[in-house]
Amino acid sequence: MTNHLMRCKENPNREVFKRQKLSSSTTEGVSVGPSPTISKFDHNASRMKLVKMFVKFELPFRLVEDDDFRDFVWS
């Protein structure tokens, strides 16, 4: 979608995308785009938030064994 927005001649914000692309930089091998923050994935924090959600909503833990849930996590 982003590629289309940058190339589409009918997009009124096309110039904004060009400026953002030019102003992006690289930090320690991580590409920094127009996003104001860089987040790093923390496996332990993610796991704890998942457990907190399961407890809060009283979900059965067997849900994580479901194929649809695994597809969601790996997407």
C-alpha cells in the first residue's frame, strides 16, 4: 500500500512521502523511517502481556495451541 501511495499521481500527499523517504536515516543497521519511535521486540515482555490478557479475560490456555492463533502470531 505504501508503494502505491508513493507512486500514485492522484495522491495529494505524494510530496510528503518523498520528503519522508529522503529524511529517513539508519541507526545501527536499523532503518528509521517516518515513525517517531523505534521499538525493539522483547520476547519476555510480549509473553507476559499475553499471559496477563489470558488471565484478565479468563481465556483457556489451550487457545495458544489452536492453529488459527499460531497463524496470527506468525503473521
